[in-house]
Amino acid sequence: MAATRGLIRFVGLTLVLVVLAGCGRSSADKAGGDSGQKPHILTMANFDGGSDELDGFVSEVARLSGGTIRIQVQNSWRAGQAKYETGLINDVRAGKADLGWAGSRAWDSVGVMSLRALHAPLLMDSYAVQERVIQSPLVGAMLAGLEPIGLAGLGVLPGPMRKPLGISKPLVAPADYAGLTIGVQQSLVADETMRALGAKPVWFPVMGKIDRFDGIEQQTASIDGNRYETIAKHFTANVNLWPRPLVVFTGKKVFDSLSPDQRNALGQAVANVIPARTAWIRGAEQEAAGNLCRRGLEFETASPDDLAALRAAVQPVYDTLARDPQTKRFLSAIAAMEDGVAAEPAPSCSPAGQAVSGSSQLDGVYRVTTTVKDLLATGAPAGDAIPENYGTWTLVIDRGRFAFTQQSEKACIWGYGTAAVKGYQLEWTFRDGGGIGRPNAPGELFTYGWSQYRETLTLTPVEGKVSAAPFRAKPWQRISATPSSRYFSKRCPPPDNALPR
């Protein structure tokens, strides 16, 4: 998409050089340490249902502050609300939470106009560009816009690229949007963009239903996780409408109550986790794309002419944004940072492992019981320590198929699919999952290294592949060499067709 950027007109190339407060090194920048004081516990409002995306920031704050700050994440903040981000921002302003994060897209709804350039349509269209921008001094000037409403900006974390998902037809060229109702998530700039394309924008909440729309803008991992492909059939993989950068912030009173070292620790923690978070987002996007491919979602491709037409069609949005001199300078600075950055490949379908016919030496029934401690010992993030990821597991491998049940005090799930033994790698492609809790979804592909000694099966991670931790937390013990469904949990058995007849 880099070749068509010139169709959007920018004026001026003045780069605002404002250093983000709190991003310098300090005496608190050390691994651990005991200050001898009671930790300052800060609550952080998180609109998402889990804290996986925040785990790195939380642990880095604890490290840099020498343990003097501990963050407690409150998940599902304002769950089910279309205006969840502005509600979260106002809750931090009101002191209902000490910290929060919200997409750059939401801030103009509370009167902060300095962040709009971060989600201008079709501008920051790669993760490399996004990382370059949010690590630049430009962000300090943007975050200064939070001060008049009583907030302190700590930094900006990278977010996933948002792409068009069509319900009944592809959303590739501007004409495809004409007369449609498009679901967007809390963004005045997204509203203007959809109207420029001839569509009607409607806000909807995180994990909200989409059957009332003709299409939505959404990141790949959310399409996968929310199973939106069961309703929407056309995914335009190479159109990055905008990223969803996340602004990390705190109340001004909370910020002022901290020591200089603690303030620096918060700002530096954001800066330190940016590369790891970018890598995490890329990996999540690739994994989700593979799942969606295996579930049959159509991956559409916009041609160079389509991309050029989209950029020309959204020019009125840039004309509106450029009426504000500061935003105009930010847009020009971001455009300049794109020079020399190669376009990233779009998510695409990769071939899934094929099941082997006949029996293999792994056929049989296996069992293992794991704990939270076992799970975390694999390096899994703390957010993965949910009841569905530990407990008593029973696995059956039978002639190119696998099925399992998992049972703990608060969860009981099942899953099944095809198993492919390729040398010393074992591939599982899920066909379905269910039970009490969050099961695996159809199309998920896990790859493990395997070794077997007598009746013990050990699964290990494979570099560059998805090797889910719960299944490799401890070695499995084979309890029967004859595959049979009678060993499964009676509380949540898989369906009768899970294994070969």
C-alpha cells in the first residue's frame, strides 16, 4: 500500500519534538529491589475480558519501581456498552480507577483532539510504522492534550490493525460501502470515514453482536475469538483501515501522589514493552488468520486501483482533520516517518496439517493432572491461569483423530479434531470444542514436538508455531493402548463423532 500514499494531500512537514515525561531512565530502573516500603497498589480499568495484553506492562512496572507499585487489573470494565472507552476514561477522571487504557480513537469524544492523527484512515498501515510513530517524541505532544481534563498520559502502546469484514459481500472498493450499515467501535474519525465511503456507521461494544450490520471494522484476532466468521463471510485482509493504538493514562491526582521514580517507572514501562507487544500482536494476527482460513472465511484482496480509490475517497476526512493546525502537523510528521518502511504482508491462508491415515505409535488414551503452578512454569502469562487451562485432562489419539476432556472445579471442556504425526512433530487441527468454560474453536492449529518413553508422552513447544501451554504443562501418562471414549469425563464428554467409528 506504500505506493499509493501520495494520493492523500498533506501540508507541512514540521515535526513537533516534545519529550514524553516519565520516559527517561531513573534510579528505579533496576531488576527488583526492596524499598522497604509498603507497595502502592493501583487499580487499572481494562475494557477487555482478560488481562493478557497488559501482563507485560504490569510486570515491568513492578520491576522498574522496585516493587513499590503493584497494579491490579480490573477486567471487563463497562462490558456490553457501546461507549465503553469514553466511560472508562471518565471513570478514571472521577477516581473510580487509578489507571486505564483506551484507544486513541475514543479521546475526541471527551474533548481531547491531539490523538486523532494516530487513527487517521489508511495512514499508519503497518506495524513497523506504528512502532516508529509511538516511539517518537511526537507522542509526548499528543499526550499533553490529556492534561486539561485532569489526566496524565503515560505512553501509547501499539494496537492491532483494523480491517473490513463484509457480511454478505466483499468490502474492497469505495462503491462496495455505498448504502451499507457498518459497525465501528467508538470513533468519530471512523464515523467520518464510513460516511465518506457512503456508509452509515453504528457503534457497537466489545464482543457485540454483528448480525444487524452489513459489515464491520475489526482486528483479525477479534474476528477469530468472537467467531464473527459464522455471520460475516468476506475479510479484506490487505486493507488496514487504521490501527488501534492504546493510550495508557492515570488521574492527575494519582500521578502527583507518586514519587518521581515511581512516575518514571510507569512511563518507562510503557516504552519498554512496545517491541514485545508489537511481536505479540503480529503473532496473534497470524494465528487468528490461520484459524479463520481453516474455518472457511473468504480472504479478499483489494487491488492497487482499489487501494488508490479508497485513499481518494477518504480525502474529505483529512481535510476535516487538517483544520486543526496541531493535527495537521501530526499527520505530516507521521507521513514522513513512513518513508523507507516496507509494506508488511497481509494475513493469508497457510496450509494446515493433514491427518495421517491408519494408526500411529501414539494411539491410545493419556491422562495428566495439572495445576496453575504447572501452567505458569511453562512461561504462560498470568492471564492464562483460568479454570479451563488446568485440571485433569484425558486425551485419546485414534487413527489420525484426537479428542480430549478437561475438568477442574469451575470448568469442564472438550475438543476434538485431526491429528497429524510428521516425524517428531504432532499437529492438532480442531474441528470443534465445547463444554463449561471457554473451549478451543474450530480451525485452531497447535503444533508440538513429541517424545515417548515407555508409557510417557512429552509435548514440547515448536519455534514459530502455536504450541498451547496447557497441553504441555506436564508429561502425559498412557493409561490404555486401546483408544476408547469411555475414559472421558462424564461431566462434559465430547460428541459421539469426535473419534473414528
